[in-house]
Amino acid sequence: MKRSVSVILLLLAGYAQYSFAQQAGDGLTDQQRLGRQIVAQACGVCHLPPARNARTYGPLLTKGAGGGDESVVREYILNGTPRMPSFKYFLQPAEIDAVVAYLKTVPANK
């Protein structure tokens, strides 16, 4: 039994190192990774590609969002739009910067 637990712990440790290496090799900075996480958690329900036969409420987020203008994207995040809530009381300025930095890495739709 102790041997099985030891083997499982070694496998988990190896997987954790593998996962970290995969994330580190994605070409993103720490700020951009934070932005990716925030987009997935706070924006994904409306802006990420939908599941089968589902629609998104908002446009897909790419470097072309807001016409490619960072100040427009910041304005949308801070104050919202008629169809999007404001995030000025939910996200810190550094988190908004991270989202903008991440979106600059997402290729525009074809």
C-alpha cells in the first residue's frame, strides 16, 4: 500500500512539472498568462468560442477587439457597453492591463 502511494505521488510530481513546462513554453509573459486566466474566468461566458450549437453573447476577443485600440478595450472593460457589464469594481487596474496584454497575443479572426 505504501509503495502504491509513493508511486502515485511520484507520478503527480512528474505531471506537475510537465504541466508547468508546457505553460512556460506557450510564449506568453506572466502578465499575459494572468490576462488569459481573467479572460477565461470573467469574460469567457460571453466571449469565448461556444460549445456545440451554442452562441456567444459578445464577439470573440482578439487583438482586433475595439478596432485594435487599447484605450477602447480599456473603456469597454471599465465602463461596459449597453450589452456588457462594467468591470471597474471587479477588476483591478493591473488585471485590466493583463487582459489587454493578453488580447494583443490572440490572432484576429479571418
